Amino acid sequence: MHDDTVNQPISSLSAEINQKNKNFMPMLSVVIPTYNEKGNIAALVEAVRDALGDIPWEMIVVDDDSPDKTYELAFQLAHKEPRLHCIRRVGRRGLSSAVVEGALASNGDFIAVMDADFQHDEKMLKPMYEKMIAKKADLVVGTRYAGDGGVGDWDETRRQMSDFATRLSRILIGNKTSDPMSGFFMLRREVVEASVYDLSQQGYKILLDIISSAPMPLHIEEVSYVFRNRREGESKISLQVMAEFLFQIIEKMSHGLIPGRFVLFSAVGALGLCVHLGILFLLKSYHVAFLPAQTAAIGCAMLFNFFVNNELTYRDRKLKGWAFIPGLILFCLICSIGALANIGVAELAIHQTSSWSLAGLAGALIGAAFNFGAASKLIWERVKKPKRK
């Protein structure tokens, strides 16, 4: 069988390929972060296809290595729906970072973000897209708190939590949108690219992160929708999610001077101190001498701090496999140096102030700052913003 493309000039073949790619180039990329959403993903692909109609689109599923193997189903569905792509992330976790990774891997001029659980109304994607173009907006927010929007059948506790979070976020960004906590929005690619290196990429409130990190004022429009109940699976809301939101607010309000991750790192350190004292007094009750008891307590506290920080504070950069042991050893070394810095600063402070409390606090702050900076850089390093030329 003869293949005409074999004798076709390279320039002609390239032009043909480029034309085909142009015909399939999406205008809108729908980014879906997933974790254990296998029961929803097939129905969501079909629903988005019906909702967008003739708009050129693609869907980027960013799955955090779900135990229910959501990524496997997404890969299977992609054989039937070529506009569907799946990114499987191993060793990384978190909605915000998943959204950023999906947005950077997408091809559309406009990027929509929504959950996979049908709580966000996919029928609003087309009105959001049309408003984005008609109003020349930078960002269109799907809002539950304006127009015909609503929160469905939430109980009073969840309503109060959402109201509190919304009020708190307005301290940071003002009244730029009626629903700064929304996880359903659409924005121009340029907005992501302009702010990507300033995003904390922590927690679940990526919209607030984007608005507060944008280097230019954003033209924001809204489309109202009614928040629906999850179709399948379990809610991701937890105390950790709420804590990460508070840390994000602290980081943004301090303009990065107090990183939210540092607050969590310090909180873990405070718990480690409790572990230290608990082990110390436990060994004292067994008549163990102070020096070996203190040594054991320090070792246990360091182990506790490393494990908890690896699971919570740096869960998006979690060390696994062979990287875990060198990380643990380096963490203990860093904490040992931090302890010396703590003692040195406290010693200087006591001579200046004669206050044990102030000296102890100064030493603790310096020790915590050193431990956090060194651990973040040497153990759980993140990508840095390149210098402008």
C-alpha cells in the first residue's frame, strides 16, 4: 500500500499538520483537580461536552495519584474523547498547586477551573466564556452570593463558616468579588502567567490567591449559580483545609513577610515541644538521669517534627522512598544548628534586657526562623521566580 505522505515535501506536510492542529486548537481549557473522583469523572466529561457545544475546548484532569485510580479512568476516557488530557501527579498533592500545574499545561487562551464532583454548575461555563469575551474581562467568578446564586441546602454551621471565611478574605482583597472563596471561575492565560511565581499554591482557595497575587488590577465580572450537592465521593473539607486558609491570609496580609507555611511549621514545633517535655517527664518518672532523658526527648521531638512537617507543612513536596532518610538526617542536623542559634541569641538578649521571657522568646524565634529557612531550602525546596533580565 502506497502512502502519499512519504513523497510529500516537508514544508507542505508541516503546513498540513499545522492546519490540522489549528482546527483542533482549543480556545477554552477546563482544569479539573481530582482526588478520588472516579465515580464522577465520566459523567463530568459528558456534561462539559454538552454544556460547551461548539466552543473549542479541552479538559485537563490533574489527579493527585488517587487511591481509587481516577487517573486510569481518565486515561481510558481520553481514547474516546481526544480533548481530554490527564496529568497524574506522584509525590505532590494539593488543589491549588494542581490547578496551577493544569493551567500551565493547557493550550487555551482562557482557563476555567471547577471541581469534579458536580457541585459547580457546568452549564454556567458557556455564559462565563461569553461574558469573558463580551466584557473583555480578566476574570469571571462563578458566585453563590449575588443575583440568582445560592448555596443549596447547606446547614447553618457551614453557612457561618463560609460567611466568616468570606469576610476574612475581604480584608485582603476588598470587595473585588462577592464570592472570593469560589472554586468555580474562568480567567485569561495571561493572568496566570503574570502571577504564577507569587502564588502560595497552598490550600484550596486558589481564586483568593490569584486575585491577591496579580501584579495588575483585574477586571472581574461575575456569573451567579446555585451550589449543588456532591454527586459521588466524600467532601475534602477538613480542619487542615481551614487552617491552610488562615495561614494563606496571614501570608498575603504580611506581603510574604510571614509565610503561611512558617506559621504551620512553628505550630508543629510547638507540638514538638510538648512531645519533648512529655518524654522528659516520663523518663524522669522511671528515674532516668537528666542527660540521657534530655537526649532521648530531643531525638523524639525531632522525629515528631520531621514526620508531621513532611505530612502536613510540606505535603505538596512530601519526601518518599530513599529521599526520606537523608531528609530526616539533614533535618536533625539543621535543628541542632538551630538550637545553637537559639542559645546564642538568648544569651545575648539576656545581657541586654535581663528578662528571661524576652530572651527566651528571641532565641525561640531565631531558632524557628533558621530551622524553617534551612529546611525549606535544603530539604523541601520549591521553584523560585527567575530574575528579570
